[in-house]
Amino acid sequence: MRFEWGPTGAQRLAPHVSCVVIVDVLSFTTAVTVAVDAGTCVFPYRWRDETAAVFAAQHEASLAVGRRATSAATPWSLSPAALRGAPFTPRLVLPSPNGSAIAASAGGTPVVAGALRNATAVGNWLARHGYGTPDRPVALIAAGERWPDDSLRPALEDLIGSGAVVTALRDHVGDVLSPEAAVAASAFHATRDVGAAVAGSASGRELTEGGFAQDVAIATERDASATVPVLTEGAFRDGADGRPDPMRG
């Protein structure tokens, strides 16, 4: 198991592993788990601009808007709380400059969405499909956030979330960890109160102060979800229901 940050980390590791797990706790992969829990197929899209609407129309999908741009006509957004309260839609385009960019950076390598909500389910799924071994290595890619100059800001919540997935998979395959993955697992184990740590992190405080404390609460629902969103034919769908491993067909 290996661990890196952001789209560049995904680009570097994807050619050398058999599966990429994206971890963007606040909030892309948490939002994906909430949507997939409800039976929605989620199409990641890298840009939040006018091209997103075109992309959604091409895929006959609803379009998620910015957290503060929701309305009765467009109730879906990157906010997990908004998604949980919105009407069901079978297909949703979810623009995200972090999580969606990482999905695009993985090339043809299978991609899974991991979060604190489904860390154990993801670890179990990876082990069941033979990932996390020397022959089928896994890369955990923490999304992080962005500074005003668009450079990567490592995010505590994604380090902890990645560590939770690493720990769940390690329970099946043993200590086949890179030093970076081992440190992520150690960060998770050293965090006595994960909910408090995420809420008190820079990202958590920013969301809470902006009026989105419920998004932080949903993001820290430890192992509340048994879904494993797997990127299949351009959309995240639940891979935990018996569908085949996309690498094996």
C-alpha cells in the first residue's frame, strides 16, 4: 500500500498500482458515498463552470451546484447534507477540482472513493478482490485542499481518512505498507476522537463557520456506509453489491 497527495500524486502512482483509492473527506468522497447510498450514479467532473452543464446534459444527469447556489430547481451540491435532503436523482454530475481531478489523473487504473463513512467497507472490498498485495498494490490518494494560489494544502481529515482505509486493508493483508502509508495509519490510530479532530481542523472550522457544520458531522459518521463507490464507465457506482472488479471484468 502506498500513499500520496493530490492529482500529481495520482499521476505518479497510478501507473505502478492496480487500484487507486481517493480520500476527500470534506467533502467529495463523502458526498459520493451519500449519493451512492441512495442509489445514484455519480459522474465526477473536474471543472465547476459552464461546461459542467453541457457535460450533465450529455449524460442525461442532474448537475450539482455550489454549496450556496442550491435552489428548489437545483437542490444537489457538493454538500453531503444537501444531497441527503435532496430528491432522488438516478444520475448526478458532481464537479470538484480536487476529488474529480484525482479521478481523472488515475488514467485507466480502477478508482474507488473512500471516506471515514465507508473505510472498513473499502478495506474489505479491496481485500476481497485481491488488492493490497505485492502483485496488486494499492495507492491511497489524499485530496487535500487548495491555498489561494492554487497550490496543494495537505489536509488533516484526508490523512486520517486515508489511515482508516489503510488500517482496514492491513487487517487482511498485513504490514505491506510504504513508510508514507504507515504514517497515515499511525495518524488515524493516534487520533482518539476522530470527529473532534476533523471538526477542529482548518477545513472543518471553515465549513462550520460558513454554516455547513452538518457536512462535517456527516463526514465523521465512522463506517456508517457499506457502499464502495467504484468508478465504472465514467461514474461511481456501488461495487459492494456483487458487481465484478472493474480490472478483472
